[in-house]
Amino acid sequence: MTGYGEEYYRRKNTKDQAGGQIVGYYHAWFSHHAREIERKLSGMDHSEGEKLTCGVVLYSHLKNYILSGEERPDIIVACDDDGCLTDYALTLIRDYFAAHPGINLLYGDEDRITDDGEFMDPWLKADWSPDTFLSTFYFGNVFAIRSIALSVINPGARTAADIEAMASIRADSIEEQLARKDEPDEALKSWIYGQLCLKLAQADGGFSKRTVREGKEEIPPVGHISEVLFHASQRPQPWDSNLIKESLTGRYSIESAASRLISIILPSRDNPEMLSRCVRSIEKHTRIPYELIIVDNGSTPANIRRVQELVEEFNEHGSAQYIYEEMPFNMSAFYNLGATHANGELLLFMHDDVVIQRQEWLSHLSEKAKLPYVGVVGVKLLYPASNIIQHAGIFSVAGTPVSKLQYRRNEETQYFGFNKGIRNVLAVTGACLMVRATVFAKAGGFNEKDFPACYSDVDFCYRVHEMGYYNVVRNNMYLFYQEVSAPVEGTRALRDSMREKELEALRQQHPALTARDPYYNPYLSQDVNESRFILDARNISYGED
């Protein structure tokens, strides 16, 4: 077997014979990878896929083509005007639809091709992610639809008379010419995003709880081909969610948020000053109903009195409980104990070293957590008094939970806007984790036996995902997190000593998610120390050339 890493390091300082340029990391990998795909496809049976007729339609012509009433092929492949499909794209698309008769909509990965023919800027996407889709049109520059599905969504209101009218035909022609001259205008983008793809995804159950069958491969309601299907001529830019503003679910609403009680559960031991800072920041920046439940597993008498005074002061303005029960360090047990005293429809588990500095933070969390298909909801966390990311979602990388984008600068746009929007992820940190009380009960709470110290939050999120829910991180909202909620040296040493044991338990209990995170493209880095979303081709091996 020949690994890509050997080829890259052999060629990185040589000239490309065709272009006379230094061969880039991604360009060399993709060129090699594309040849490998073509070779594999040449040895496969494509007879079922070839039975499906297929037509390619540019974005500028897509609306008028679909609404024209013309006879359509079985499969419509839609792509941006500027760029081209890869040589193998249509074969992969036909084969996918043939193998998955229940799929009516799919998308693929993409990159950019320069005027000199060099491949750059790979956009390697996650599997179907409904909340990411509502945040940005991450299908990008290429998607495909099964024509028969168009009959059930009515993407436009054009009548036969409209189609036949000469004025309508002239208007269509002008619209297409303008779209081809420039980027698609807002109206066309909005139609493609909200009237076509959103409706197709809704009709196919893309915004419903997933159906999970024991022992069977899970097929998402919207398909994803984890291969580059399109070479754009410019660096891909995701379309903004404002194009479907009226169609968004989980949008902030003070009236909706005010109708639900939220229980905020805060474990804290011998940390009265930090706890006070956290509680006061909650009080200052929250306008909707909530209760505080402080769980203490063994503070000193002096610190107990200080917490009691804080609770008494707070109770002048709201509802607070102080639960004192001496027990060894076990974060799962602390959270479960707090949940038994909760009265809220939504439970928010937080660390006492989180500081709130944004209005409506709790409303934004609850607006997602209330949705029937959503499981756990988290939020972006920054290091104190900085713009450095501490948490923007947890992914399973080589079987290990990894906080992607940690230590990256938040003011910069990270990987096609990942740090700015709402994203589906496999897990979020227990430093700020919201879930409906009913989902918490169905999941059985946190696992006190196997995850007392390190991975209780990750295990809980994995189990909620395995129940068919979509977990979410709101990277369009941030809190500050000091990450010092376990300051006692003995506690830190205990957690470090248990880390490997709990990690092994996590892998054994969730083998499928250990093997592959559906929200992390398989061609992205498998280095657990790499916080960026970058290609890691050295982990990919190929047959002999």
C-alpha cells in the first residue's frame, strides 16, 4: 500500500509538469484521490444507476426549468454557473439514488479550481444536519433531486397560463441572463434555499426525530456523498440564513421563551466567589422564567454560610434551592441530584465558572431545545476576557472526543463560518448543556457508574444522539468559561487518573460513533491534537499505482 504522505513529501518541492507550479498539499491529494475513485468505479457494476436518466441544470436556470412544466429526467443535478462537475460526479449520484430509493435529495463536497488548474479550498461537509441547514445553505454549489419528489412540494405558484404567456417567457429570459452575468440574486437564492431544498427536506422528514433501528445502518433522510462533486471557480461562500428568515425554526421569541420554566443546575464546592459571579451574571442577563439549583458535595462550614447567604439574597428576586449532600467527586451524580429537584420543562446543566455577558442567551438556548427533533443544546464558549474559542462543539476523532476550534480566534471566520452559525454536532460540553426534562428522563440521566469524572457529558450526548435526536451547538451566541471549576488539586489528580478508563468505556459503549462521527467528514484530520478542520491525507492509503 502506498500512503499519500510519502507521495506528498516526495513531491512538495517539485514542479508540476503541467502547470509549472509548486504542487499544493490538497491539489496533490485530490489529483491522486480522483484517479483512485475512477479506478474503483471502473470495476463496479453501475447498471442500476444507469437506468436513471440524469440532467444537469445551472442555478441560474433551475427555477424556470422546474416551473416550466417541461418533461424532466429522473434526476436533476443542480450546480452553480461558475465551475464544473468532477468527472465521476454523475456516476456517484446515479448510483447513490439507485441504492437508496427512499432518498429524494442529496448533496456532495466541493472545492475550488484556479485559472491555472490547481485545486484548492476543499469544503468537506457533514452528513445531513438540519440545524446547520437552517443556519446556512451548506449544500453550497451542488445538489441533486429526484424529479418525482417535486410533485409533492409545489415549489412555485406558477400556473399553466403564466408559463404560456409571452411576457412571462421574456421575464424568465431576462432573469436567467442577469443570473448568469452576476452571482444569483437574493430572490433566486431564496427560492433555491427555502422553496425548493427546505421543502424537500421537510417532506422527507429532515426536521423530525430520526428513526433508529437496532443493528441496522442508519440512512439519513437527506443524502450526502462524501466526495468532491464540484469544482467552483471561486472560493465557496455559504448563503446566509436570512434568505429563509420566515421559515426558520428555533428563532428567538420572547413570548415563546417566557412560557417555559428553565431549571439551571449548578454544582459548586468551596467556590463561593466564583459561584456568586456566575449567579449574578445570570440574574443580570436573563429576562425569562428560571430557577437555580445549587448542588454542593462538601464545602467548608464558612463557605456553606456564604452560599446560603447568596441563595437568600437571590430568593428575593426569584427561585433558588441549595442542595447540600456530602459525597465523593462525581459530576454525573451532582447533575442527577440537581435534576431530581428541578421543576422546569428544560434543564440547563452549568459549571460555576461560566460568566454570562450576553442578553437573551437563555432564550436562544431554549428556542432550540424545545424543538421535538432536537436533543442536547450547547453554546460557544470563549476564554475569559478574550476572543479565543474554548468550545464550539465536540467531535469524535479517532475514537476520542475533541473540541474543534479550541484556541482559534473567534473574530476570524473558521472553516466556512462554522464558528458563527448554529451547527449540529455529536456532543457539547457539560459546562453549558440544555435538554428537555422528558429527554433527560428517557436517556436515564448521566451515567454515574462509568463516567464520574471526565466524559459524562459526552456519553450523555452520544446516548441522546443514539435515541434519534439531533444535538446542537449555538455558535451564534457565546459565554465566557474559565475552566477552573475543579480547583482542588486532589480532584484534578483524580480526574486525570480516571481519564483513560472512562475513554475506553466510552469507546466500548458507543462503537458506531467511535468509528465514525456523522458530523465530521471522514477525510478531515484524524489527529486528536488538531483543532482545525483540515484535510489529513496522510491517514489515507491507496492501492499500488
